[in-house]
Amino acid sequence: MIELTAMMRFEFSPLSNDSTASPPTFSGHGRLTLLLNDQDIWSDEESEELQGVDAYWDGLLHHLAKYWHYLMMEDPYPLHFNPVSPAVFFDEAMRELRAMGLSERSFLVEEARVFAFNRRHNLAAGMPGIHLPPVFVLREGRDIRIVAESMDVRLPMEKVRRTLENLGNTIAQSVHPLSPRGRIIREAWDKRNQLPSREETYAMITGMSVDSIKALAANDDPEKLFGLPSLDAPSSMLLAARMTQHTLDVDEIRNVIAHIAKVRLGHLDEEFLELRRKAHSELDDLHDQKHYRQGYHLAQWLRGQLKYRDEQSFDPESWLKDRGAVIEKSKKNIPSAIDALACWTNKDAAIVINKKGTHAGKDWGEKASLAHEIAHLLVDTDHALPLVDILGGKMPALAEKRANAFAAELLVPRDQVMAHLPKVLTCDTLKKLIDLLVNKFKVGRELTGNQISNLLKDRGDLTPVMKMNIYRAIGKQSRDTTIGWWWSD
């Protein structure tokens, strides 16, 4: 999602730069103000008027120079972590690390990775000598997400890059020309766009180690497997490796990449492209809503556009095929942890359903997977997911919440859940309700149970006992013994 009104702006006023004076240790002296959507994030809190923070800003320039490639290219969080926001990453990651029972040595290694990731994506970490609110900058597909205090916005990557380059160049002009420290920082800033080695670039984009990149390429030329290293547009193969590197081993990732390379895309018709244009407009109007509510609204909107009644079952496979997308069903070389692979360009799309997948191997899971991909095709292909989606891999958490809610609402409308909701909710009455909706809409018990759970949660009626009753009602006839609240908000 791109908020049309979102903006990131810096104001910098140099305060001194006397080239004839003795070279100072620190330079880049000035007043700096950071604004997001015209709300001041970095400013002098003690001043009655909005004015910048008075400091030596060569430290921020050094931070930008040192971590430029990470800010522009690094997408995945380290390890298996996938929080809803970079602002909560550190606390969540450290809490999980402490609960993992690692050896002291392993804990220290992983702790260092968590600290390093958090530091390089927090602009305030470049100015440790003064108190600044954290400002996290993290790439998500074609967008860059900026999180600061109560602000959370997404902007096109190119727009953020220009803003940060303008800031860096402005600070660089105020760095003392004779300062040894300043000279080193300016040299690093001038070289910011020089890519590291090919393997290091691939590693930065995917989150894999250089050794794993070499193992994945095996005896092939890495460029033949991944395409040319690119700061702006990583290939589908690199994105696939990034999404699966915490779930699959090297051989399995290679099989997924090979499958993606062979996928034939179908041309989406004008009706779908028009729906996509309208869906973006709908989403712009929902930018202040939680992502799962966006998903519900978009599914209700789509059913309305297609003139589907609430009680009418939706067949995502037939609908996608009619719109021109290729649907492939495979039992070969895709690990069971992956339910679906989806590939697309601006006007073409294909979805591969893994018939050996943990969920998609069953008819209800296949249906839910296809509905989930419709959400991505409508609103995510220009932003968080520009080329590929791997259902079962590590995806942007908020985009997944939206797609999960969309799939549930598209297949089992909440109004139908409400219409059949019994007055007295017990395990037995909930089981009968799930049976009725599963048979009516030809969907899975888990997705249906989650629709009931989320409806009750929004009403304030989801008690721990009620949640357990829903869980039991799902599990009594579920063919999946590893119930994991799939498609949960």
C-alpha cells in the first residue's frame, strides 16, 4: 500500500563551516529536522517553535554511507523472525532468542545479528551522542517502509533514496574539508553506490550467507541462476531464495527456483486489470485501517463488483482462469512446506499449486491458496510483492495478514457467519455451524473457524473458553492433525 499523501522530508540549516579554523574532530554542524507527513519526528522539543536539533551530523552521514546498501537492498529480517513492524523487531527477537534454549556461544552469535540488523536500519543509531527517537528504514519490495514513533508509512523506493541522498549531500557540504574523520566519512559517502562483490550482493538481498549462495549456485555461474546483481530490481530467483531461505535447505531452494524459471505466465484480461486499478483506489481510502480489515473490505468490495450474493460460493480457480491467469498443479520437486508459488509481471500471472503441500494438497487448502493469491494480484504486485509470492515462505507480515483476511472473506462472507451464528455458543453448536458453512461454501474447517473466531473477537466475545471451543470444533473432523490456525488475522 502506498499512502498518496505520505512524505518524508528533512530540513537542514548549516551553523558553521570555517575552512580556515583548526580542523575539528566532529563536523557537519547544523540544525536538522525530520518530518513524516509534516509531523516533526526529530526537532528541538524544548523550543516553542519548530526548529531542528542542533548537533554535529557527520555521524549520521557515516551511518548512511556505511549501511547504504542495506537500506536500499536488505529486505528480510534475520533468522526466522518476521514481525509486523521493524519497531518491534528487537524486543520480539530478543524475547524469542532467550526462549530458544541456545548454547551460550550460539546465543551470542545470533544476538549480534539481531543487534546489527536493528542498528543499521535505525537512522537514530548514527547519532549515539544525542537522544533521538528511532527512525526505522526498511525495504519491502518496491517500497521502503519508514516507522517512527506513531508514524508508519510506505513510500516508493526511488523517492526515499532521493530524499536520503539529498540529506547526505547537504551534510557532506558542511563537513570540515580538513578534518581527517570528515574526509574518511565523505569518501565513504561518495562511494556509497559501489556494489560489493557479486556474492555479497546476492547475500544482502536474500539474507543468506555467502557460503550458502555459493552452495546454491553449485557449479553454475551465479548470474545464470540469479540474474545480474541489481540495487533496484532483484530477479524472481533472488526473491524466491529470500522468501524460502528460513524454511528450506539449499537443495530445496534450488528446486523451487528451477520450477519458477519454467513457469509459463498467462495474460491477464482487461477486466482484471481494471479491477486492479479500482482495488488500488479502494485501498488508498483504507490506509488508516488495520491490514486484516483492509482484507475484509477488499473481499466484500470484489464480491460486490462481481455481483456475488453473500450466500453464493466463489470458485477462485475458475475465476482466475477466466481472467487469463495460468493455474498449474504440481506434485514434483516442491517441498511440502510450500503450498503455492505465484509469479507475475504487470499484465501476466501464473500460480503453481503444490498438491503435496501441507494445506494446498487438500481441495479446501487449494481453494484458500488461490483466493489468497487473488489478493496479492490485486493490490501487492506494484509494491510489496513485485514479482513472486511463495505461500509457505517468509513474506511481509502485514501483506500476508491482509491476504489471509481477504481469502477468508471472499470464500466465507462474515454476513453468512453472522446469519447462521447460534444464540448459544458451545463446542457442539460451533461444530454444527462449522459443518454447515464448510458444506455450503466448500472450504476448510480451519478457515471457517477463524472467520468465526475473528468475528467474535471484533465483537468482544472471544473469551479463552470460546477460543478453545472453536479450536475443538475445528479439530474433531479436521483431516489436518497439525492445526495451526492457518489464515488467522
